[in-house]
Amino acid sequence: MNSAERAPLRVAVYGRVGNFDQVALDAQVRALRTHVEGHEDWRLAGVYVDVAPSGSRMRRQKELTRMLRDCRAGKIDKILVRSVSRLSRNIQDCLELLRELTTLGVSVRFELENIDTSEDGPQLKYMELYSMLAQREAEEIARHRGCRCCTGWPTIRGRRSL
């Protein structure tokens, strides 16, 4: 099959927010969908969106689990994600997920970090570093959550209030 006859790349979009911030979620998904639509040889394979309190526990990310099932079923060739921290904030989980996706022949494109796992190059060596930074960010957020002295926000049972 020559390049003119090649089937379009089936690209999934994955978005996640830590709390239900509809504006942030819509912006993530809209930007990624626009990126897919900008390629003639790409077809949107699905949009997967999680609203999870933390990206550090992948088992809470039900849409991520559904997307992974679709990858295993051969329905997805590439996944677009805004950033490493939107996929996972746990180093081990993130790297295991990327290894499995690579084994399945599914690449992942992280827009913010400008990393595409389908490309060989030095940027792939930084995945562990980005995962580590995302995990550290999650730990800091958890540590300061509900702490008025650090955030300056009044709290009610650990939640910010206005």
C-alpha cells in the first residue's frame, strides 16, 4: 500500500482536570481536537475526558482506562494529551503506561512538552524527568491543600471557599 492509499491515523484526545473546571477542560479538548482536524491524514478516534481529584491515581481515571482498552482493541494509533501531568502524576504509572502503549504500537504526543513517543530523539529521555516533576507537583498540591497559611484562602473541611 503506498502513502496515497494509507489508512488515516486514528487519533484519540485525552483530557483531565483535577476538579470540575469546565472552562479548562473545554479548552484542553478544543485545542487537541483542532490539532487532529488540522491533519488530513488523521481521523478522530475518540475523546476521553476525566475529572479526577488527582492524576496520581490512575485507577480513578475511568476514561483513561476506557481509552487503554480501546488501544488494546486496536482502535487507536496515537493519543494527544496537553501535558505529561494531564496523563499521570505518578512516575511509575506513567512510564508503565507509555511502555504498554509503545508495545501496542500506539504513540503519545504531549503538546506542552513537545514530545511525541513515535519519534526517536533526546526528548524521550526526558519523559522520566517530566513524570517526576508532575508527581512532585501533585505531592505539593496535596500537602498544601486546605492549608490557609500557605494558600491565603479560607477553607471549609479542606476545600477552598470564596
